[in-house]
Amino acid sequence: MDNRVAQLRAGRGLSQAALADLLGVSRQTVISIERGRFDPSLPLAFKIAAAFGCRIEDVFDPEGMAHGW
């Protein structure tokens, strides 16, 4: 699943560790999500979207590049 987590995080000036703390997960989890190696659970995906103040569809693209990121 494609995602914009790294772009959104960097755009807000957050480190991977800071985002991990905000979400209550490990830094390694954030790294894995950003690299597309791990798809977050639905509750975590909603938490990520909320942390960036956007809809889940604005962060994750299950179809793969449907948004033209």
C-alpha cells in the first residue's frame, strides 16, 4: 500500500522518533510504514491520519498511486 507518511511527517518538521512517540509505536514501526514494508492496522492508520489532520485516504492509497503522489 502506498502512503505519504514520510512526506507529511517531513512537512511538519517531525522526526521519525517524534512521530513514533505521538502515535505510541516504535521508531522502527514508523520506518517500516514509510518504506511500505508494513501496513498499519486500521486503528493505527486512523491515528496517523489524525496526527496529520487529514483523512485516511489522504495518507494511504490501497490501490497504488491512484492519487498521483
